[in-house]
Amino acid sequence: MNSFGKVLVVFITAASVSFAAFAMSLVSGGTNWEGDANSAELTDDMIIAVTQGEKPSYAVKVRKTQETVGSSTNLLADAVIAARTRQLNDAKQELQRLTQEIEKANTESASRKALIPVDEAAMKARTALYDSQLNKISSDLGAVTTDFTSKGGEIQQIQRLNLERRDEALRRKNELELLRNDLFAARGQQKALEDELLRAEENLRRLKNRESQLLDQLGQNQTASSAKARKISTKNAADGRSGSNKK
């Protein structure tokens, strides 16, 4: 803000010197109105339009706003004076505006300077709080990193265990397939043995029937033989008794 004020002072001083030189040239009567009207110092801010005719007329406008300054005049000197006067008035108004802004800025600066110690203390407290939070975050991050490393080792161990279990599951699956094949073969063999057992039981039943038949036939034969033997014994006994009687 101080630098801006210095620039403003230099600008106003230069404008004042230029106007003073212009006024002195009026007093001395040696003003080059044509040269002054075409000078960059004037044309940067103002436009002097010329209307050609028997008596040329001059009209002054502000370059930025195209605002007309005064009324048209037949004298170039009047147009230049009007343009310079407008420049001086604009410079004074700008100086007044900037002076007010500087005063306002100085007032605000003073009020803000009064808040600097409070803000500085608050900033220090906030910085200390942030440092504490940052230290806590760093500590927590270290703990999380350690836990993550530990968990990473556990995860790798679990992955290895899962691989081993998967291999074991595949091996068990293969064994199950083999057992199923063996079970299928055993069931086939069991069916064959059951059929063989049925045939053996049927043969046994037939043999038992044959045995029963043979036993029945043998019993009949024995009965006939016993009867025949009794007959023979009876006959022999009768023959013996007859012989004894004859003697």
C-alpha cells in the first residue's frame, strides 16, 4: 500500500508540473497548441476531434468512456485547455478516491494489525495441535504398518495352508474316485458271489432232497431185508423143529 501511495504521489506531481508548464506557456504566449493537442501525454487520455470547414471546429472526448467534454469550439486552444482541465479534474478526483481508499486501507490495516497477536497465538495453538495430531497419525501409521506386515505374514501362511489343503483335497478326491471304482467292482463281485451263493443253496436244497429220497429208499430196503431175514429165520426154525421131531 505504501508503494502504491508513492506511485500515486509521483503521478499527481507529474500532472501538476505539466499543468503548471502549460499555464506558464499561456502566460508567455508561446504555446504550440497544435503540438500540445497531438502530444502523447494528452492523446493517451483525451481525443480532440476536428471538423473541417471554413472555420474548423474542435470537440473533446474522453478516450476511455467517449464522454464529450464541454461543447465544440472554433479555437484549438480552447479545446486543449478543456482537455487539460478535464485531465486535471480527473486526476484530482482519482487522487481523492485513492486517498480515501488509502485512509480506509490504513484503518483496516490498523484493525487487522491489532488482530495479529490474537491470530498468531491461535495459529501457534493450531500448529501445535496439528503437530500433535501429525505425531499421533505417524504413530498410528507405524502401528498399522507393523500390523499390516504381521497380517501379511499370516495371510501368506494361510495361503500356503490353503494350497496344502487344496492339494490334500485333490488327493482325497482322487482317493475317493479310486474307492468308488473299488466299491463298484466290489458290488459287482458281491453280486457275482450272491448269484453263486444262490446257486450253491439251490444245489444244497437239491442234495438234501436227494438225500431224503435216498434215506427213504434205504429205509424201505432195510425194512424189506428185515422182513425177509425174519422169514428166513422163521423158516429155519421151523425146519429145525421138524428135524428134531423126526429123530
